[in-house]
Amino acid sequence: MNEKRSEQSGPIRTGVRARGGSLAPGSVVGDGRYRLLAQFGIDERAGAHLWRARDGQLRRDVALTLLVGDPADAEAARQARKTLERATHAAKFNHEAVARVLDVLTLGNGITSGEGLLGVVVTEWTKGTDLIDLVADRPVQPLAAARMVQRLAEAVERAHHSGLVLGLDHPQRLRLTTEGSLRLAFPGPLPDATLRDDVKAIGGILYLLLTGRWPLPGGPAAIPAAPHAPNGRLVPPRSLQPSVPQELSSLAVRTVEDGGPGGIRTSAAIVRALEMAAEAEERTQLIKAQMEADGDGTIWTTKKPVKDRARRRKLALGVTVLVVAAVAILAWLGMLAISFFQDDPSSGGPPINVANPTPTASASAPVNPSPNPPPSTGGQAQIGAAVGPESVTVYNPDGNGDNTSRARNTVDGDPTTIWRTDQYRQQFPAIKEGVGLLASFDKPINLAKITVAADSPGTSIEVRLSDSRNPELADTRVIGTATLNGQTTDITLPQPQQAQYVIIWITQLSDTDKGYQSQIGELTFLPAQ
């Protein structure tokens, strides 16, 4: 049974005890630099104790993976050295789904033999929720589970391309961030961990989110083990939770099990399979939303319109005011036109002496009918080479959906791979204010120009900047606008802007034969030199 504490204290779990008496809240490790605050788990397979600690030198919280053992045990020391070597290599890896390795302490280098430790991996602290607490009350909704695991699988795929094993096959090493995504908070792969172990871990995490049970060996006592059938096969999540779609249920089992047909063995395969399963579940939810709609034309959104007489009266009053204002403006323009024509001599205006005409601007000095326009400040910036973002996600503050799994198609270098919005029966902002794409860069760039490749005429977009990955729309600021027309549209900013989070915000959809829908094939971000 789990016992929860505040974010400052952290959870203490039954069966999670240090082998050495010195490891307790308030103790100091690493030559007196790190003060232990709270224990968040233990990976018995490696004697790895997972702690939140306070860095006394830099005055910040960090995550510590403490490798507990006897330095005189040669085999244990060898295993620890291999784990620390892998953690050192992982320090070069950078992905938002993996906590950054800050330091690795070894015996004689930050660790003394009297501390009862074989090594320490220091990583940045991940704010959020413990994964075990997330599933303690009830499983996660299938679509949310698929999206959580998909981001983690993308990190595994990138790490495997670099020849790195992440070692995320223990649920207490993971945390749910404040932004709602999973993150490997305590890196430190086992000495004998393989790429296949990472892939099986992705399936295990999906199984855990869908059922609240852990299907791999070596899991914590705080989580029930997944059941197996008499033939030894893993019981599918759908058998435990009937609401789980067949695609996700099958995917979890095929990824975890080593044998059987249709098994998934590589990180690239699990990424593709997760994308397909998530899209299938999105379509299912969209169909359900359509069936639940009340038939007033807004069936493309899960939000039903508010049927409020008071709001209707306010709307009618507002429309009336607009009509009256429009009539007044038209009357004023009509009076201006009458006044203009009365200036003609035939209309009874004052007589003009044609023998001595009054000099005019056109008579005294010719005017250049096409003066050179003032130079644009945006054109003065020298454009550098394109910079690719670390990630692109759908920005949808009014809800979910809009093909979130295909957002990365807009930065894959291929304009023929397209991201589309959902298809709506009403134009923005009748249903919602808009929808967009949020591009996140590793570090701020001096953005000067954006090129949008899209066959979606009439789509109106705003370029907005944000200070975070998940902002409220009101907290973003507009730096450029455009209406798409043609295969590509260039948006040159009046002045280059420092930007780390850039939102391509769609305020008006393209009008198609089947409704309102926009698409984007490629986004190119160009900085000033």
C-alpha cells in the first residue's frame, strides 16, 4: 500500500529501506554536498536507491541514484562501475523525456569507502508525480496512456540510434511531469541491460498505465504483478480492463513477450505501432463524440454548445448594436460622397476665375506617382541556415485531438508528409479559438523568418511566442501573421525575435468541400545571422 507525502517530502513506500543505516532523510553523501530529502524507490536488482536530495553548493534539488554495496565485494564493485560508465555516456544524451545527467560520483572521486556506496548518479530533479501514485487509484485512460508512452518511446528510439541503453525497465525510475508527460527521472541502466530491455520496458509501462499492474520481473512490491494464463502467456490488458482498445492491449503484450507471432523487437517498431494505435483510438473517440452530439452542427467537438437564454439575449443585443453601428457608418460615408460632388462648379459651388487659375500641387511641381516605399526593417536582417526544432506538438488549449501523432511530419524534411487539423463543420472561432503547432528548440534562436509549405489556401495563421511548452493562449504574444496562398508562404518578421517556443496558431481554417480543415506539410524556421 502506498503512503503519500507532499512534494517536499516525497512518498515513503513499504519495503523501501536502505541497506546502510546512514541513508536516511537529513543524511549527507558525496563529500557532504548532497543532503538526502526523501526516498522515492529502490531497484533491488542493482541495489539502486532512488532519492531526492538538495545540492548544497548550487542550492537546487537533484535526483540521486545511490548504488549501495560493500566496496570489498569485487563483483558488486565491478557491476557498479559498469552502471556508472553507462550513466557517464548518457550524460551526452539530451531529450525532454529523460532527466539530464549532471554528475557521476565514484569511489575516490566524490565517494568514500566509509559511506557504504559504490557510486552515485546525479540528475536534474523532475517535478511532478510518482508513476506508482499515478496508477494507484485507477488505470489511465487508453488514449492518454498511449500518448504518454509514445513520447517516451521516441526518446528510446533516439537513444538507440546513439548506441545508448536508457534502462527504464523499473516503474519507480519514472515520473509524470507537471506537463503530463512521462520522464525517466532516475537514469542508470543495469550492467547487462540491452536495447531489447528498453523496448520491453515501453510495453511494460503501457501495460502498467492500462491496468495498474507490472508485467516485467523485478518490479517494486508496491505494484501488483501482472497475471499469467495457465499456458504461461501474459494476460492481455483488455481481459483486466474491458475499456482498453484491442489495438493497445495487443501492442502491450506483443512488446513485452519474447515469443509468439507479431512480436515487437525494436524501438522504431514500437514507435510506429504506438502511433497507429493512438490514431485508431483518436478516431474511435471522434466517432463517439459525433454520436453524442445533439445535432446542432457542432458534432466535430466534444464540447456541447451552451444552451443559455441569458447568453442568447446578450448575443442578440450585441448583433443589434453592430447592425446599428454599420448603418451609421454607411450614412456617414453617404454624406461624405454628397459633399464631395457638391464641390463641382455645375453643382452651384463658388465661381472659379479660369483666366487666373489657382496654382495646384500638380501644376507647380510634378509628383512621382510611384514613390519608392520605405525600406522594411525585416528585409535588413541576413537570413541564416534553417534550424530544426527539438520537437513539434499540437497546441490545442481548448481540448485534445487534431492528429497529434502526425505533428512531427511538419519538420521531417518532406513536404508530402502532412499534418491536418480535424475536419470541422463550423469555422473558427464558432467552435474554438483555434488550433496550432508548438515547436520547441533546445535553446533560443534569433528567429527572423518562417516558411510554411501547405496546400491550404485561405488558412489564416498567427506566429506566437511562448515562455513555456504548455502555455495558456493569453500568455503568448503575436509576432507575425499570414494567410496561406500557394504552395509555400513566407512570414518575415519585422524584427528578429529571440524564441525557444514558437506556435503556428491557426485562426481560420481552409474552406473545403467537406467542411473546414487546414493542413501543413513542412515548417522551416530561419534565424538571423
